[in-house]
Amino acid sequence: MTTIALVRHGQTDWNLAGRIQGSSDIPLNDTGRDQARDAGRRLSGRGFSKVVSSTLGRAVETAQLIADQLGLTGPDERIPDLVERAYGSAEGVPGEDLPLLYPHGVPDAEAEPEVVARTRRAMIDLATRFPDDRTAAATHGGVIGRLLRDLPSSDFPSRDHQRVLNGSAWIFEVDGDDIRFVEELSPTAEQ
């Protein structure tokens, strides 16, 4: 059984402004760096021996800061399948404007089932290559949220307005093709 903690990257200026980031490569801000360090502290003492990330800079820096807190180097790998959903022409748009601009959905956005499929593929690949390991993977809110909603063992969102917060960690167990949600290690409040 392999344990994988999917950690949402720390805050960026676009997160703060409520803009859709998608695959745009927006860097962490100072609050985001603090959130990444905090995520590393929450994962500390849990036996994580490897840190990986998506290929986007905000996830790579989050992984580096987590690795520092765990006494590791990293990220050990940058995994393209862990990148955020591509939102096409909606990237940079304030999230509150999406329903007005795209009432029938963003036509050039990546399909949600593809996001789930590639996230599953990345997790199963990590579990196959590193069986019985514990890996922290810095990724994105859309990746984590879509996977959680897809898993029958997850009741996400379990609370009204539950979100995948910046710096939150979501623990999964992977056994073969089976992915099971285990635990949420989120900050107590949005920073």
C-alpha cells in the first residue's frame, strides 16, 4: 500500500484576486510560501520520504518548501499529469465572472474527466514505481477536488462550501488501481 499526500500549492496573487489560473504559471506570493511551509510541518513526522510536484512553478516551489520542512531535497520529480486543469480562454478571468462570460461552460477548457484520468494515472504510476512508500505531491486545487468528487469513498464536499484550501493536504492510499481517500490535513483557517 502506497500513501500519497496531495498538497495544494500555496497562495498566488491570482488566488488572492480570485482569478482563474489553470495552467498559467503564476508564482507563489509570501503568504503562499508560509502556507507551503505550514503544510510541510503538518506532514512532518508521518514518514514521508519523497516529494514530487506538478510542472508548474507554484507547485514546484511548494514542493521545495515542503521538502525543507521534512528534511528532504525535492521535488524528486516534476509530473506533468499533476498540473492544474487547463481553462483555456478563461485563464486570468475573475472566477465570479465565469457564469456570465461562459454560461454553458468554457468551450476550450480541458474536460473534467481527463483531469481525473491523468491524476489517477499519476498516482497509480507513483504507487507502482514506489510501492509501500509515502510521497507528498504538490499539485493544484482543481486536481485534488475533482479526484475527491470522483472517489466513491470520499464524501467531498462533506461540508457546505468546503473547498480545497491553499496549503491543504489530502492523504490517499493507493493499492493497485484502487485509490482511497484517508484523511484531510488542512490549515485551520484560510490564510
